[in-house]
Amino acid sequence: MKGHTVWLTGLSGSGKTTIANNLVKILRKKNIPVVLLDGDVVRKTLSYDLGYTKEERDKHITRVGDVSHLININGVFTIVSVISPTRNIRRYARYLNQDFVEVYVKCPLSVCEKRDVKGYYKQVRAGKIKEFVGINIIYEKPENPEIILETDTETVEESVDKIVKYLEKNI
């Protein structure tokens, strides 16, 4: 089996991690070897030494892309769930991981902020977090993602099903 990377990108609170976790369950039920690389989890382990400057964010995402590549070359699927705010850093991940599916988890900022699962937006508005993607750091929307999920109008199941159907058809 050939490894692939499914790269979920979008604002904090857009639903990336929820979708990724559900996708992993489905792929495992199909006996597809898969590893989930969630940005928050990787940041606590592989990127524990990094902060949140642009350079450190880019280094973090580069590390995620590098690990995904190492997993893929061993025939394992990688589901990546990271904000990855710049097109340039996503281009790097695509270059490194030849079998790459970019999934734009599109959700309006207002909806992400209402969800505020991790409490980040509240901290930003209170002045406790100074730089945050979508507020005062630009999130560059993907130009040509393979899949667009609209998580403000789709259920988690509908979003995951879009990815599964794409993979079944294209891989």
C-alpha cells in the first residue's frame, strides 16, 4: 500500500480535529494503516521547544510535514490537522508529500469564535494572546484544495464522508 497525506487546514475551531479523528476511525475500520498528526499534540511533543512567532509556526508546520513524509514512505496514511496559515508552508508540505490531499476546513471566523472549543478566542479578546491566526495574523485560504468542507453548514459525518468518497475515487 502507498502512503498518502490528507492535510486539513483551517482556522482554530473550524472542526479540523473532530473531522480528523472521525476520518481515522473510518480508515482503521477499512484496515487502512493510518497515523493522526494533530497540530496541538505535535506541538506538545516534537515542537515543545517552539513558540508562536511566524518563524516558529513555520518550523512547527515544517516538522509536521517532515514527519508525515516519513510515515508516508512507509506505506501509511497520515491525517494532518493543523491551521497551517500560509500557502507557502502548505506548498512545502505538498512538495514533500507527493500523494497529498489538501482539505480546506472552511468556517466563518464568527462561527469558529462562537465554538471556541479551546478558549483561544476568549483569551485573544481579553488580551492574553497577542498574535492569533484569523484575528491579527492572516490566514491565507487555499487556492486549489482538493476538497472544501463547509463546517458551518455540514455535519461532521457529511464532511468526513466527502473525504472518504474523494479517497475512494482518487486513490
